[in-house]
Amino acid sequence: MTRVVLDTNIFISAVLGGRLGVIIDEWKSGKFKLIVTDSIAREYLDVINRPKFKIPQAEIIAVSDYLLQLGEFVTRLKRYTSSSRTRPMISFSKPHWREKWTSSSAVTITCLN
């Protein structure tokens, strides 16, 4: 199964629906496994609860429960910086972790196989 890390902006946009709503539908149908760290999950939950998004409380609870029950939580082992990159690189405890960096801030989706 494909393992995916979603940028918070993508996750929230998917919850809000529209063109990215298919991401939540695919996740709920088991097409991919959502990979999160504790800090990513906290950020998702913090942002999804912001009043400006006007997400109904029932939907917030449903998405939060689904995230906490079926998201695959990974633990960060160490943080280091490579001389060839300005962004910190993170090593995770789960096998087959591959980071993909993008120069565009529009979409950041990391697939883990």
C-alpha cells in the first residue's frame, strides 16, 4: 500500500472539499496510508479547528477520529542538515521512508512505498 505524508495546506483543503476532496475520499477508502508524526497530527487538528474555515464540528470530530485511529504514526529519530540542502532532513523509524523535496510551496506530497 502506498504511504503518504500530506502537507497541512493540502490536508485542510481536502477536508474542505472541492477538487482536493478526492484525497480524503481515497484515504477513507483505503487507497493509501496517511503517515503522520505527533507534530503533524497536532498541526492538522489545530488548523482544522480554526473558525475561519467554518468546518462543522461533526466533520471535525469525524476527521480527527479517523486520523487518530487510522493514521500511521511514525517517530522522528534524529534531525540533521545536509550541506547540499537548506531544509532540515528528518530520519524516521519506519522502513522505506523516502523524502521528496519540492522547490514549489504549492503542493508537497511525499509518497512512501
